[in-house]
Amino acid sequence: MKKILAAIASFILIQHISAQSVTTDKVPKPVQSAFYSQFPPSSLKKWEYRKEGYIAVFKLEGRKQYAYYTADGKWVATETRVKRTRHLPAAVREAWLNSGYADWYVHNIRKLVTAEGEHSYVMHLNNASTLDANKVDAFNRDHTLVLAHKPELVN
């Protein structure tokens, strides 16, 4: 399960980094239909394309989000930025604090909700600046921590 979540997280985050903007007329109708049935059409800001599929960049409830779709319109996941570690669900925050990475610098946090209903939090971490005599960050290490979360059902 952890390997699957890590693969999804890597696929999605790498996909967004190297995506190209495209106009709506270049987006296949099944992809557009899938997005518009899932989210309000007025929330769409732009489309991006990668060989693996399409990314709808949109704003919902004041937050920028990314919805990932395959070329045939299958929704893969939605990504939302989490501003601070204090905004993490209690169980996820506790897992991070007990992970051995609690003292690492948190570059960013992303919440991923997949088509399978999985909720994951992807944390990009760095062990802080450790410059050597030549001012080279020789011992700097980056790490991506993926924490799965099962949200509780609310009646």
C-alpha cells in the first residue's frame, strides 16, 4: 500500500512540474466532461498537459487545486496545498511527529485524494542547511514523506 501511495504521489507531483499549458479546445471532451461533472465549471483557471494526461488547475473555496485526469477522462486524483503542519489532521500530524523527520524543514505539504478514496499527505522535507568549507551544501538531504489518512465518516 505504501509503495502504491508513493508511486501516485511521485507521478502526480512530477507530472505537474513539467506540464505545459493548453487551451480548452485542445483538451479531449471526456476529460472536460469529467472535470465539469466533478467541479463547478466557473472554478477552472487553466488546463495543463503531460503525456500521462491532463491537469485542471482550478480554485475552489478560495484554494488553488489540481485535478489529474487520464487522456480518456478517468480522474486520477486531486491535489491541494496544505499551508502549515498545524493544518494536518491530528492522526497525520502525530505520524509525522513520530516519523523521525519532525525536526526537518518542511518545504511544502500537499493533500492528495485519489479516485480510490485514499487521502494522503505528501511532505517535502529537507534536513536544513549544512554548508561545508566551500559553501557547498554537501550534506543536504531531501526527503518525501507520504502519510496515508483515512478520514472519519461524519454523519
